[in-house]
Amino acid sequence: MVGFSSVSPPDIAALLEQARLACPDAAALVEQLAAEPGAERLSDLGTQLVRAGSPALAKRCYALAIELEPGLAKAHHNLGNLLVKSGESAAAERSFRAAIALDRGRAQSHAALASLLQREGRFGEAVAAY
């Protein structure tokens, strides 16, 4: 598991405190992250923050998870989903493609990319993404 060694501890502490306040349901996960940091848990926290209506904090969690563990396909996928919702199609496409490059069998990333490409009228690319 990758820890927070490359990131400033005050930055992490501030992010975790903001997450705790924004999403009380995530308190247990925040405590786990404070005690035993890891990119996968950080990505999971991002997902809880999306559900709680805190996309900006979620985006920070996903970005930090990717910084800590660039090979975590789940974090790239989750970031892509968030970017689609915020209208950042080009960045979402890059995130989905990164997730697929890391895990070719990740069906949900293929489907998300194909859906995004279809919405943009890029039908040939959408078919190829499946």
C-alpha cells in the first residue's frame, strides 16, 4: 500500500478534516485513512464525497490517489466519472483511457468511455471502445 509520504501531512490533514465535515457518513473511512493511508481508500473516500454532494473534495481525493498510486485504475475511472458530470469531456476521456490502459479488462471503463464518445457523436470510436 502506498502512503502519503510524497504529500505534505498538513495538506492531507486538511483534506481529511474537510471530508469529515462534508460527509459525516465517511467518518470511519477518514479515520482509517488517517491511521493507515492508502490510495484505494482515498479513491473510496472520493466516491463517498461525490454521493454527499462534494465534487470538489472528491476530485482532490481522486487526484491525490492517482498521485500516490498512478497504477490504480479505479481512481482514474472514478475521476473520469466525476469529470463527465462536471462537463470536462476531454479530461474524462483521458481518465477513462488511463484506466483502460492500466486494466484492459475493466469493463466499466470501456463502457464509460464508449458512452462519452457516443454522446460526442464519435460513433466509430465509441464502438471500438466497447
